[in-house]
Amino acid sequence: MKGLSLIVSRALLPLWILYFSPRIFAINPPSPETAIVAADEADPSSKEVQEPESKQTAEEKKARDLRKPFLLLPWENADYDLNSPDIWSDARPDSHAPFGVMGDHVHRHGEVMLGYHFMYTLMGQYFHGEEQVPLNPTLINNILKAITGNPQTHGHVFSDHMNMDMHMFELMYAPTDNLTLMAMVPYMDMDHFMLHSHEGMLMTHTHHAEGVGDVSFTAIWKMLDWDRQRVQLNLGFSVPTGSITETFPEPIHEHEVPLRMFLMQLGSGTVDFLPGLTYLGQRGNLSWGMQHLGVIHTGTNDEGYTFGDRYLGTGWVAYQVVPNWVSASVRVQGLAWDRVEGQDRLNALFFNVHPTFKDPDFQPEFQGGERVDVSVGLNLLIPEGILKENRFAAEAGLPIYQRLNGVQLGTNWWVTGGWQIKF
């Protein structure tokens, strides 16, 4: 199982490039109408005789063209019928991916969409690599000593569990049929329940952080649209609007500086690049898709460190349980994220004074890892009536594999749900 999430999250992108690049960069074929005009100008005498046959041939060519991929330009509108049965349909509940997938769809020229996402995540088990570690300070300290090779190494603050609530507000607008712009504003609400080991006793602490996270902006380019399939390119960035100065509620020792947990920060503190690639397909009541996303952190934040880059690869299958109204989905996703580079300046001050302390949740080398999740979801689209174009969706998932660096808190399960409306 080692490296499974890396295979899922990173291997999809080169496979797509190998498969689609000959198709994406193919020269756009001339439209049937252009071909007919050129033929008429070359032989005007044959126009009257061949007109019925040419008209029929043009219709056949147009139908065939919709089954062949060619590059679409983001500043142009579609020059074909978006309601054609040969084209991927956006009027189905499964035309949006399972709700935990972001930046998966585009809109038609002039359309606006508003949305709200809620996600709850429970983290409540330490991992050392692939192995679960009981919340036993003596056992965890022995593992820390083995990792560092220093028999004096020990920790004194340990995580019991963590609740993460995320409220995400989204706005999408399509200036053309082939380009959709998206803005997302997250609001985070997190509680971390910890145990403090002091003179052989365990005391409980709660660490709370709440506020706006990093705001992101993304352009989604519909590159290919053919034979009820689509390929879309995501190019986005986030700005550091989230706090990176959320501190532990009180110093561990009297007269000491407070510590900052990486997990409890609301943002990254850096401008981040958000690339992605999405493939979608439909046949009958069945639909499927794949997506590869990245979060590439740039530079070092004001507190002296850089969060590790993140990679996500996911694939899903959905089925219309009630055509045009309800769809159900099954999804697998692989996540991989790198270690933190550097150290928070307050943490560095503390560990310079106490070099043998290796509290897991404050160590850069104990960040990063891999995870594979499975999830199930439901999408509801209201196609008529007073609530027409309203969408409601939910998805729940849990890890089937985790491999985390050092001693680190793992994920138990997560659930997401929300609402969207198109104008």
C-alpha cells in the first residue's frame, strides 16, 4: 500500500497528457458551411444540382464533428449546439461532480452561480507511518526517541482529537461558453483538544481558532467538448488572507513564549498557485470523471516557514437514480502533501531553549503524508417549478489508507453538504 495515494494523485496527469495532447493540439477542422461555400465558388455551375446533396452532407459532417475533439479557445463562444445529444449535458444532477470536488464544471455565456459548502472533519488518531499509535505519552515518547536517535528527546503536549468546520462561499461567472471564473471564500472554525503531560500528570487543554481562510480565484477553461465528454484546465491562485498567528491558548511553562500548531493556522501566509485538470464523461444515465489538483506554495511566509505542497487526484462514477432530478455517486481520492519547510519563529524560540522537546504537533518534519479516501454522495437538481436551477448535495467519506510522516494526527472521517443556484 506504500505510495498508493501518490499513484492515485500524481499519475493521472501524465496519463491524460499522453492521451489527449494529440487531440488537443489538432488543427480545428473547417466548418461544414465554410467547406460548402468554397465548393460553390470553385464550381458555380454545379451549385444548383449539388445543393440538396451538399446540405445533407453538411448535416452529417456536423454530427460527426461533434464526436471528434478539437481545441476550444477560452475567449470564444461555442459555434455548435450546446443542447445537442452528442454533447455533454449540463442539465443533469450529475453534471456537477460529487460535492467534495471543487472547480469541476463550467457555465454557459453570461450565467452566474452562487453556492455554499459546509465540511466537517474529525481527526482523532495518531499515526507513525502507516501504524496507528495509541494516545499513550510513554509510548509516543519512545517513538520520538527512536526517530531522533536522542534518548533525552520527549514531548509534553499531545493531541486527543480535533474538529474542523469549514464554511465555503463561492461565486462563478462565465464571460464566454468556454471560460468560467470562480472565487471562493472559506471561513474556518476549529477546536483542538489536547493533553498536557506535566510532572507525570495529564491535563486537558482546548485550542480554538476561527476566521476567514485564504481567498482563491480560478479560471476554468473548457478545452475540449465532444461525444459527451469534456476536458477542462484550471488555473488559479490564492491570496494570504487567513491568519498564521493562531497560538496555543497559554504557555506550556510559566514565562515561556506560546507555541503555534501548523494544523490550527487559518491560512498559508503565501500566495499559492492552484493548477488543475478535469475530465468528464456521460453515457445514458451513467457519468464519470477524473480530476488532478495541486496547491503550490510560493516563497516563505512572515513567520519563517512554508507549508508543504499538496496534490490531489480523484475519480468518480455517478448514476441518475431519478433522471434529471437525483444522482448517486461513489468516489476515490488520493491526497499527498509535503513536509513544512522552516519553523514558526515562536516555536523556534521555545525549542532553542528546550532542544530535547519534540512535541509532534509543532514539528515541521512531522507534517506531510499520504491518504486515500472513499466516499459516497447524492446530488439533487430541481429542474422545474419555483425552485428551478437550485441544487442540493451531500457527500461523506473516510480514509482506507494513511501513511503520515513522524508522529502525526490522522483523519477519522469527513462529511460535506451544501447548496448552489444558477441564474
